[in-house]
Amino acid sequence: KTVLLAAAVALAAGLCLAAAALANTRLPSPCDEPCAEAKALPPTLRGLWAPAQRAATVPSGKPALAYNESEAVANAHLAAAAYCDGPALGAWDCRACRRAGGLKAVLPFKSAFTEVAGFVGLSHAPWGPEAVVAFRGTAAERNWVADAVWGRQRRGDWGGGGVHAGFLASYLSVQAEVQRLLVTLRPMAAEMGQDPGQPLPVRLVGHSLGGA
């Protein structure tokens, strides 16, 4: 038992050292480099889910939500923009921001404890306003630590099953702030034509840890 305990402690220490070493290494950021799929995007972003609007255009027998390359490219640019920081993100003026298309009311968020970051914004899809929530991937020391905490944590209030403990802790650290920011978008969405009695569609994007 003593040998096994010592081995477990050594493994945990090694993981922490590796996470710290990786955190000190400057990794390429999607915000810095142009995306390989860079193409001309439509001036406004299209939403991921609008069954009523798509029903007439989906061929019989095909899934209602099919792969759409232009949407995938737009989502990739939005996820890349989450790596941007500072005034450029708030002004929606970074390289990835410009590729992603126009967003209104871009509101960044970041947890001082877990260093989870991202942004909330408002786009105008063909059927009306749509909220966008983008989570940044692994980019800080505490993100690497969260990645390494892979034990499962059960959440009965989410229907049971196990959740990666590090991913769960990362999400919960910004959950309240993201929800608060989404609420602040409702009046702006109403000004853009959103029916106050209808739910505001939300597009969720993220890369790496952000995708999880």
C-alpha cells in the first residue's frame, strides 16, 4: 500500500510539473494564425438550429440538422476569436473576429480562479437575433491542470452519468457570469426584432477545453 501511495503521489506531481511546463510554452493561437479554411463568409452568421425555418429546405428523408460547411467555418472563426484578448475582442476587431462576421454587444468573460475565458455576443441570423457563447481552449496554466483532473463526477441533476471533473469545475466557474451576460442581451435582441415571448436561440462554440 505504501508503494502504491508513493507511486500515485509521484504521478500526480509529475502531471502538475508537466502542466506547468506546458503552460510556460507559447503555443500557436488560432487568433494569431489564419485558418486554413479561410473563405468568404456571408455578412451575417447563420444559426445552428431553427427547425421551422429549415423544414422547407431539407430534402425528404434527410436529417433536419445536416452538416453545413459555411456554418462550420463560421463556428471555427468564432471559436478562434475566443483566444483573442484585450480591447480587440471587446471591439470585435481581432483577425479571427473579422473573419467570423459581425457581432453586436460582444461581452468577454473570464474566471480569475480557473482562468476559463470566452465571450458572449449577439448576431443577426436570417430568422432573427441569435446569442453566441464561445469558450476559449487550453491557454493558461490552470487550464492544463483542469485538463489533467480527469476523474468522473456524477451529476444527478443533469440526468445522471459521469462528467469530467476538471471540465465541470471549469464550466461552473463561469456559469453564473455567462447566464448573467445572456440576460443582458435580451433587450438588445428585442430591439433587433426578437419576440420577447420567445426564447433567444443560443449558439455554443469552443475549441479544445472550450469545446468540452
